[in-house]
Amino acid sequence: MRIRAAYLFVLAIFPTFAAGQLAPTGLEYSPAVNSTSMHYQYTGLFESIRKVDFANLYYYDGDGTTGDLFKLQRGNAKVKFPALGGEEITLEHVYYFHPSKDEPEAALVQLTWFSYGGSSSMDCLLLVFRIDDAGLVQTQQLRFDLQAKGAGADFDPGTNTLTVRARSNDDSSHCCPKSVDIVRFAWTGKTFEEKSHRTVPVKK
């Protein structure tokens, strides 16, 4: 369940913000992991990826063509709607890449997005940012369902390998997931590309 009104609430709170410009670059899909490529350009001066305040930043959430903005404050965003439920977004971790001489500075931001109402959902968002000549750019988003035992993500900065454990898109009921997709991505210097995947039963 995703309450889209939350976006409108956030934008109403911060109507004067001009976050940046979006140039779509398309969609790609992995097993149970939605990987979206985009080029979302932020306004303002960002000299280093390590100086970006990801705990107090506007984020773009969309399909690479259209989307919405939400803002974290001190690493969190909470919205409640009477009789409808609400949403909570939390900054979990910021990973920094070790770029080679010819690669731009980049970071991987991990967010948890919990929605509740008549039912509930919990997603993980993995967002790739880089610094180029024009400033800060959001270039990729990976989203997957966390509602299964063992679901999550691990990034190894030494090998630039990302491992995602996502609830499978199977026929299991909402309460009782049967399996998890383990998907491994390799960093190319610009984006994460899927290298392998397998499906395993949820551990009891």
C-alpha cells in the first residue's frame, strides 16, 4: 500500500523548493527488484559527495520519466492521515564508493519506506548519487519488498558488489512469504548491473 497523498503533503510543506531537473533514461527489471535509471539533476553547489547532507535532502522517487519529491529531516519523514494510515521513511545507511581516477564521486543511499493503513508494506530503496561537472545527480533507484524474513541489502565497498535479498514475486499471501530472491549486482563505475540471481525458500 502506497499512499500517494504523502507526496502532495510534502510538496505543500516545501512549495518553494526547486530540487532539480529530470532526464529519463529508462527502466530495467530484475527478479523482484525494480531498477530504474534516471538523470535527476539537483540545483545548488555540491563540491564533494561526502559533503552532501543526505539526512536532510529532497529525494526523487519515480520511474525515470515522472515522479515525486519527498524530504527527509534528520534522516526521517513521517506523515499520518486520519482513517487512512500513514508513511514513514527512514535513512538507514550511506555507502561511499572508492572511485578510480576517471570515475566520478558516488554514493549509495539506503532508505526504508513503511506504509500502513488497511494493510501495510515495507520497501527498501537504494539510490545512487554522483558528483559530476554539473553538480549532484541521482542516477539509479533499486526498490524491493522487505516483508520476508532475511530480506535486506548488503554493499561491499571493497569489491563494489551489492547483494539484495528481496521477497519473491510469487503466489504467497501477504502474511506468509514463501521465498526470497537473492540478486547480486556489480558496480560498473556508473551504475549497478545485475550479475546473478537465485530464489531460495524463506528460512523458518
